[in-house]
Amino acid sequence: MVTIKKDLRSGQSVWTAYPRPKISYENLITNVRADILVIGAGITGALMAESLTDAGFSVIIIDRRIPLTGSTLATTALIQAEIDVPLTKLSRQIGFGKSARAWQRSKLGLDSLAEKTRLLGISCNLRPELSLYMAGDVLGPDELKKEHEALRQIGFASDFISREQLAERYSIHAGSALLSSGNYSANPYKLAHGYLKNSTKRGAKIFAPEEILDIETSAQRVYAYTKSEFCVSARYAVFTTGYEVPEQLKKQNYKIFSTWAMATEKGAASDMPMLWEASDPYLYVRRTKDGRVICGGEDEEFSDEKKRDAMTPKKMKTLQKKMKKLLPSVNNTPEFAWTGSFGVTPTGLPLIGPVPGLKNCFAVLAFGGNGIVNGRIGAEIICNYLAGKDDQDADIYNFKLPSTV
């Protein structure tokens, strides 16, 4: 088995309430070859395949599941430039210059994702959103003011909103917040579907459900051997397998967490900003186009599926309670409740680049709360690698090399 197998989600995601367009895929019935093998047909794989086919590469996509039925259906699709680790704290970990580049690249990734989605004509309820980053136990009101100033220095515009202003403008009960614009929300299934569809229009082939059991690499090609006893041959392979991490990357510096989310009935709230807390674990709230309110968080560091699922009733009550305190006028009764797993690094940054120990293999582990944006950044960086171009920010996301001691 090339990647760690996990039950990525459970419960009923809110995205199952909306029509889901079908994506074309095939059974693998013979040996096949292409320029690039993309392993994983979720949102990250979709973004990768679209970028590669747009650059002129021939692409084969393989997934052990039906496409778009893994973590993509569990995401709540807050598509934002902000990184999970505040700029002031990230600067203490990797330095201000590198932190500034990471935040600025995240903003560029967000903007390019939004623009490319529009240019491709993908109908996914992509909407610009105001965002309120609220004070919490990671950044209190005074620290939030310092974060505001640090962000201003690197070109991120925001307004500091006091407790009184939050209550008066938005009927939100919180200490203080930073208000920013330029973030987005979307239907993640339709977003990913649109990118896969554009890839297949350019000739990409999707084979699913199909599992890769072994990979052999050389200086010239990658050979992936499948459960159905066929071989996929490619010049390069890219792992976009989400939280089912390739075995070769198990010792990288990340942790797998469980998370929970709920969604109300339609029309529960009028228009409102996206909300998220500077807390650990943090709470986040956003509204769908038809007025459902999605609330999530309560993350815990484990990935045991049975343990995770057993905690769901208790976690839903906690989310309801927190949502009622924050938004007392909004109906907090969940119509949908679900849970899933996601990856976290100490810096909040994704891991992107060549896979140590596997020639001609790359990976995009789009970890963090803004994984969709990180997937876009990964697609840009890997495309540059494969086209022989330098990417000035690739060093921020590289995998650590195994110790030689």
C-alpha cells in the first residue's frame, strides 16, 4: 500500500443536500502511460490536474475511491488568504521575511484560484466574503492589535473592530476582531468537479476506484502497480492524497486531527461575514448562499475513526452552544452534522515538493484550515518544478530530508 488508508469522514455533509454533477471516470483494464500520474482525485488533485493539462502535459488521475467522495465532501470551504498560525507567531518560528512571503503567497494563491475559477466558467457559488478574525486564547485583544500592525506592514489591509462595534454592526458577541475583505466561499464539490471536468476536456483520464499497491522509480520514469494488476507508467508522479499520507512522508513534521461541523436549515441567517477565532481549537462560522449557517471546529489530535465518530453527539452540542453565544439571534439547530480528519503542521503551512527517497515523485499535502488555497499553491509550484522553472517560494514548503546520522 503506497498511502496510509483512512476513513476520511462520516456523518452527512451539507454538500449532499445540493445537486452534485457527475464526473466521468473509467475502470483500469490495461497498462497505461502519460507524462504525469496524479494520485488522488479530490480538490487538490483536481487543481493539480487542471494546471498540468493547461501546461500541456498528458495526465492520468487515479483514486482508490469514486472521485470527490473523500475529504472534499467534508470541507467547509472557507477559502481565505489567512494562515492558521498568526503572522506574529509564525515570525517567531521561521523569521519575519519568510513568514511575510508565506502570507503574501497565500494571498496570491487565493486571488489566482478565484480568477482561474471565473475564467473556466465553473459554477460553484463562488462568493466574495468579508471576514472577521476574532480575539481568542491564542491572540487576545492586545495581541490582535499587534497582529493588525504586522499584517499592515506586509500589505494586508484590515480594520480593528471593537466589542461594541461587533455588537452594533453585526450582532456578534465577541471581544474584538480584524475585519478584512477579499476572501471567498464556495461549494467545494462543484468547485473540484469543475477543475476535473476541464482536465478531462483536455485529455486527462480518471481511473477509479483503483488502488496503487506499489511504486518503482528511476531516473527516467515512475511505475505504479495497481490492485487490478496493471501498470501506470509516467515521467513523474504527484501525490495529492490529502490526509492519506504517502508512507515515505510519515516522519514529516505534521499531525492528523479530527474535526466536526454542522449546518443549519436554509434561511437561518441573512448575509453575514465569515467568522473565525484566534483560539486553539478555534471556532469558525460561515453562511451558504441559501442562508444555511455552517459552524465547525472542536478539533482534537487523533484520527481513530471509531473514537471520532463516538464523540460526534457531544461535539455537536458544544458547537451549538458556542454558536448560540456568538450569534444569539440565529437558529442553531443542525440539519446536517459530520466529522472528518485533516492535517496540521506546526507552522500552519502546507508541505509541497519532491518526495524524499522517491525519484521523480512529488507531493502536495495541502494541510491547514485553508487547504483549498494551499492546493492551488501546490499546483503552481509543482507545475514550475516539472516545467524546469524556479519558484521563488518553493523553499517555504519543502519536505525535510531524512537524517543521514
